[in-house]
Amino acid sequence: MSATFDPCAWCEEVLQPYLDRHLTERERAEAQTHLDECGYCAKRYRFEENLRQFVQQAASEEMDPELKERLSSLRTPLL
Amino acid sequence: MPFTDPYPAKSGNTPPRPGVLTIDVRKAARVARMGESPDTQARELATEARDRVRFEEEALQLADQVYRVARRLVHSKEEAEDLVQETYARAFRSWRSYTPGTNLRAWMLRILTNLNIDRGRRQQRAPDTTHLEESDYFLYNRLEDDSADDEERLLQRLSQNDIVDALAAVPHDFRDVIVLVDIGDFSYQEAAQILDIPVGTVMSRLHRGRRILKRHLAEATVGGE
């Protein structure tokens, strides 16, 4: 760690693992403490979180019921 | 956790499985349903038929999730449907190599991604993406410039098609990981198993891939005006 620790830079670094729930409990708590007092970082986190949800929703397409029937018909006939 | 794929990538047609008895499924079903001739072999057949039916039911319950991932791994709806159908045909043929109680969703997706690779997709070399990754703030800054403080509204400047196109433009090595983790809700570990790559590689591809995706999205917000 350098002499001048920049909490915002660190917070940005752990943004993605934070959203992926891949931080240790201690790291998560540290990030949370910073987010509670830094409006800029809190906004960055909100933005990235919203973006992920938005991408997931937009990219999710439902399958045709017709395909589901075709898959069912691949089952082994019983009698 | 045992995680075996009966048909790894680059395998040809279904190989004959030595030592596996051919099962009379119809007879097994009669035994299962009506308790016909409960000799030892018949009981085994009945158990096998029951396990098989259970496997098929469980696999079919995952169809929506399997399709959602498949749809974003390939470019057209038709390709996705073919891929899913082929995956289920293969899974139903090789159901015995699935260990009950283990992760069926990941097992299905492993078959699917291997089939996708078998189609020769991996022959292409990954393009150079360094110019796409300049900054993680690119999209944020671009959207931020326009409307001051309402992030919800910022994202409305992107249409569903913008997202789909941007994702499709991400090179496939990176896209596979994004699709599994961010669309399919698979963990890093599951994605690593499915794609047969180390967890560290999943993380670095995810990191770079998301940046590339955001860069494409940022470009879409300009082009769409």
C-alpha cells in the first residue's frame, strides 16, 4: 500500500467483485463504510448495479413454447 | 464434486459404450408401473426406468434457463433452438453419466458449450481487443455528461437491441463468460467447470469482457441519437 491511500481508487477496484459477491466479509464491510460516506462512489456502484440488471433483462429472451414441446418429445417413450 | 462430460469437445459421433447392457425400456416401464415379474433383473430395469424418467423431468425443467444462455451464445434464434435441441438429445442419450444430486444445470450447459465448440467456432483467432478496453468509466462518463443525476433515466437511452448487439459484438471467449455469469447467474466456479478453464481465467475474461461490453454500449448511445 502506498503512503497516500486513496479510498475512492480502492473502492473502484473492488466494485466488480463487490457486485459479484466475491469479497471477503472484511473487504465488503470496508467498502460499505466508504460507500456510506462517499456520494461519488455510491453513485458509481448504483450505476454499475443498474447496468447489470438492465443488461440481464434486455438480453434474456424466452423460448418458443413450440421448442419446449419438441424437447419433451425427445424423452424416452415409456409404453 | 464429480463432473464428467461423456462427450467432450471434438468427439465424433456417439461412441459405443462397452459393457453397458441394452435396456428394454418398455419392459422396464411395465415392471415399474404394474409390478410385473419382480425378479431381480426386472427390478433393476424398473429402477433404471424410474431414474431415467426423473432425470428427463429435471432436465426439462431447466429448459428456459438453458435456452436463455444458448440464445446469447449464438447469433440467431434458429441456431439457439438447434443447439438446445441437440443438447437435450445428447443429454437424454448419456443420462447415465450424470451423477444424481450434482449440478444438473452446469452439466447441461457443459454439453451445450461443447457442442457449440464442436461446430468449429473456436477455429477463429481471438481478435485484438486492447483498443476497446481503455477505460472502465467510458460509458459512465458518457451517460453522466447528459443528464445529471438520474441513473435510471440514463440507462433508458439504450434500447434492448443496443444491449443485444453490444453483447454480440464482444469476442466469444469473453462473451461466453459474461453470458454464463451475468445472464445465466452461474458462479465463477461453475463457469470454470462448464468452459473447462481455470477460475482465474474466468475472472480476467469477465473483467475485460465487461469493459468491452461497456465500450460498445457507450458507442451505441452516440449512434442512436
